[in-house]
Amino acid sequence: MPEGSGIKVSLRCRPLGSTEKTNGDTRIVKINGDKVFLHNPLSTGANKEHNFSFDHCYSAETKNVELYKDVGEPLLKKSLEGYNVSVIAVGQTGSGKSYTLDGSIVEDGLVKMVTQTLFNVIEDAANIKDYQVIVSYIEVGDSHVHDLINPSGRNLNIRQHPQLGLYVDDMAEIVANSSEDVVRLHDQGNRIRKLVAADPNIIDRSSSVFTITIEQKAKDTTSYGKKVRSMFSFVDMTGSDHTSKSEDAPFTCSSLNSLQQVVSAINNGVKSESIPYRDSKLTRLLQNSFGGNGICSMIAHLSPSDSDYSESFATLKFALSVKYVQNIPKRNENDSSLVIKELREEISKLRDQLATMNSMVDTPNNADVARMEDLIKDLQLAKMQTWEEKQRMSDMFLEERHHHLANKGILDWVLDSMKKGSHEIQSKLTNLQKDKERMMMEYKDKRKVVDDLKDSLQKMITEYSMITEQGKGSEEEGKQKVAEIHQMKEKLKQQNDYLKRLKQNLKDVQEKQKNEKEDAKSHANSLKGNMELRFKLETENRDKMEKENHQTLADEMDRIKMETEQEKAELKIKKTTASAVNVDDLIRVEMELLDLKSEKSAMAIKLRSMENEKKQVVKDLNELYKRQKEEMEIQQLQHFQTFRHYREAFEEQKAALEQRYRGLLEDSIQDAVYLSSRNQELSDENQSLKQEIAELKDKVSMAGIPQ
């Protein structure tokens, strides 16, 4: 890989949202090829429009698969060659970062598409290479690093390892055997992250880093022990919102301010040791992506709304500065045996150094002792890099994760156990939905046929009326026209009957869907977890039911409209064919019309009443939920206080044990140094005694005394 590989920067603009359209916001972003033009709605002078150039620019109509082809696929190829790669999504809150990485029900995100391709490659290369894929997922804030796979609540530390490079200590790393495993762990981590974001006590804005570690080795014995190790990281940065609309305003998240300083330092030619990577946890973790030995691609996300002009302009300027950052990519070859040998040699040198110092002073240097501890820990970690050991650690993390999720009361919600338990119901719902969609398509096609027949019938009736009024046609022609009209009417009746049967079948499928959803709901009612989760799920179910009811009402209105049109057509036929109209029939029709009008008025009143009742019920539910939530928070506070007391006692005992351990470690090091010195003394004495014995033997031999 050549030196000076610049960061690839792409830009994506999302469509205007429904709220923005309602508010009358205008679009200020225009994309043409690899250029983006940003219109300044507040300026009328020379700065009315800004333009920027990037490696790729994507409009609101662009699908995720296009970004995958341009960004994800090339990065995956480099990752499989042994390079660390990362794709970083930046932009203000609500600009579409998560949509690009995570996708939606409609289309997959980059994470899923990259993962599927990765396992396709692994399957194709199964005869020549062995692979191990490991997944980790963390949340990085200004003051914390939390695990999103194994949410222990601990603040994790970032360390440097001679073999692994930068890594997060005690972070859960789960072995994945399929693309489904990777996607499932990613989705579950997102669920946990949503819970953290919904917690009002967590005010620290945070980013997320989802990493897929790929290790590969050839099946032949000549390369035994050597592995190629690479990491593919997906970084969903926190919203790049600013404290004000001023151009010089800092980001609301201090980690992004630190990242901006790092980028500025790199572009200004600051030496690597002076670049402020350690100013934040985020920049420390992304050190390889910005100015390091990794390959990085950034996707900047924009809002097209004029109300977000200042944020969009700031995002574009930041993205442009990142474009000039140069990395020096380095291929990773992982030889565990060589690393272990080097660590052992360094530990041996430090032990000898401590022995020498111990002969000069009574107490060893604390810095050297701490260095010895770190080296021993690095050696232990290097020994754990075998695939068997990683699988064992993965199983241990999964057990620990299950325990933590159960203690938090979110096990079923995060793991989606209820959905697994109702797999058969979900399968039925899917099949019913497919049947419904097929019938809807058939219904629409048949509806079009019926509409065409109606138009033809109406045309025939009009022609017959004109001939009758003008008296041009003969009696024979008139009878023929009437026969054709009746024939068309009969054909229309047959098609309408078929349409009604199709409509009934569609209703039956909808009824089955409703029953299956009730069964699924009964499973969901057994969901364990906190009250807020259940309230959210119930609210979602109510909204979903309301949408379905609206759709059912729209379908019924279409059916009534169709039947009304058919009756109108029949009345027109009667008008042209009947010689006279019965007065009683007219009175009956007018009476029915009056009844329908009164029913319509009554129905409108009932609908308004039901709408008011619905609003009142929703209000009562929200009030009830609010009261219960307050009561639950009081109980949780009491539990937290009790837990805190236990935690404090535990920390005191832990500190005492750590102090004792450190003392024992220092004593053991001193003992080791002393024993090493004493061993050398005894060795010297032994050598001296051997020399004396040899001399005595020589004297005995010379004196002629038998031995």
C-alpha cells in the first residue's frame, strides 16, 4: 500500500422530513456529480452559495446499496488483505447517520451488507483458508467507554498492546459464525444504546463503535502460527451540533472538539507524538483512522432544510478538512509466538535490571515494578490470542452478558426472546402478509377491468341514447344495441361478483392476520422488563392498530364507492330502457336518501365523539404512566441507595485486596531478586568447592594414597 493514503470523504443529503415540509422549509442543498452546492438563505451577496468537492456525493434519492458499492465494498476488500479499515458517519442530529449504517425495514444498512459479503467470501475460501470473526460494540462518551454487548456498567479503559495495538480492556468480544450472528449482536447493541439514550441521568453525548475483527490463516503447514488480523470498524459519531449558530461556535460534544483539534494538528504538520490524541477517549480510539496506519472513509451527512444551514455549513467545512488528512496504511501480520518471545525477553531484562538495582538500594523503583506488571499482563493477553482461547472467552462473555441483562430486567427485550418463542406465529404472519399483497394486486387488476367495463357500458348507453333521441336508427338496430347493453351489463355483473368474492377472501386474510397478531400480542404481554419498555411497546402497538384501522376504513370506502358507481350505471340503463318511472319508486328512493343523510350526520357525530374519547383515554394513560413512573423511580432510588452501600463496601474490600496484592507482588519481586542473587552466590560457592575438591584429588593422586 503506498504511503500517504488520504481519507476518502463522501457526502450524503437526506430528504426533507414531513415536519420540515409542514413548516414550509425550503431545500438549500444541490448535488451535481462530486460537487455539492449549499445555498445561504440569509445572504444576498457574494457568499450566497458555497460549493465543495468530495470523493462521492449522494442525493436524497440514493439507496444504501450505492454507498456500499462505492465505500463499503472497497474497504472490505482492503480489510481482507490485512488492513485495519473504518467507515465513520458524521453529521448533525437527525441527518441520517444511523440510517446509512443500520438501514431500515425497507433497505439494509452498510453493516449488514458488508457482513453478508464477508461471510460469502469466507464460504468461497473455505478450502484454502480458516477464518475467525469476532464482534465487539462499545459506546464512547466524553468521560466513559461502555460495552454495548455486555452492559456491565463498568467504565472500560483504553490500553496499548504490542500485538493488538490499541484495545479496550475487559471489552466483550463474541465469536460470530454467520452474518446473522453479527447482525443480531449489532441490533441488540442498538437496543441497549437506546435504553441508555432514554435515561435522563445520562447527559453525556456519545458515539458508538461497532468492530468486526477478522483473523485468517492458510490451511497449509508452512505458514503455521502466522495469522493475518484486521479490523473493520463502523463509527456512528454523536451529532455534530454546535452550541450556537456562530461559525466559530464549538461542538456541544467535547470529543468532537478534540477530534477537530487532532485533524487540524495533522493538517498543520505537527509531529505524531505531539498530536493531542489523548485529549479524549474518542480520539484515542480513532488514532489509527486519523493519521495512523489504518484506511478510513468518512461519510458526512447533511440536512437539506434552510433552518439547518449553519450546521450543514459547519459539517461541510469539517469534512473538507478531514479530506486532507494522510494515513500510512500498514498490513497486519499476527505472529503470536514472536510477540510472546519478545515479551519474555523484555520481562527477563527488566528482572535482571531490578536485581541489579536491588543490590544497590533496599527498595526497587515503583515505576519499574508497574512496568513489570504491565508486561506480565501483556504476556498473559498475548497467550490468550489462540482461537480456542478466544472461543472460550466468547462463551464466558455471553454467560456474563445474560446475567447482566437479566439483572437489569431487559433480557427478553434485548435478546428479543419473545419473538424467538413465537417464531411460528411470525412465520404465519409473513405468509398471510404475502397472501394479502397478492390478493391486493389481483384486486387492483380486477378493479381496473371493472372500471374499463363501466366506461364501455357508459359509452354504449350514451350512444344508444343519442340514436334514440335523434330517431336515426331502425327498430332492429335499437334492439341490437339494447341486447349489447344487457350483454355488457351481464359481463360487468360477473366481474363484480368475482370482485366481491376476492374482496371477501381479502377480508378473511385480514381477519386471520388480526387473530395471529392477537396471539403474538399475548406472547408480548409476558414481556419482562421495566415499565417504560412496556409502555413504549404498547404505544407502538396502538399506533400500528390505528394505521391498520385507517387502511381498513379506506378499503371499505373504496368498496362502497365501487358499489355506488355500479348502482348509478344500472340506474342510467333503466333510464334509457324504461318507458316510465313509478312515483312510488321515486318516493321510496327519496326516503332512503333521507335516511342515509340522517345516518351520515349521526355517524359524523359518533366519530367526533369517539375521537374525543380517544384523546381522553390517551391523556389518562399518559397521566397514569407518569404517576407509576414516578413511584417506580422512588423505588428504584431506594434500591440504588441500598446497592450503593453494598457497592461502597465492596469497593473498600476490593481496594484492601488490591493493596494487599500489590504488597505481595512487591514482596515476591524482592524475594525473586534476593533468590536470584542468592542463587548466584551459591553457584559461585559451588564452583569454588568443586575447584577445592579437584585440587585435593590432585594432591591425593600425587601422594600415591589410594582414593
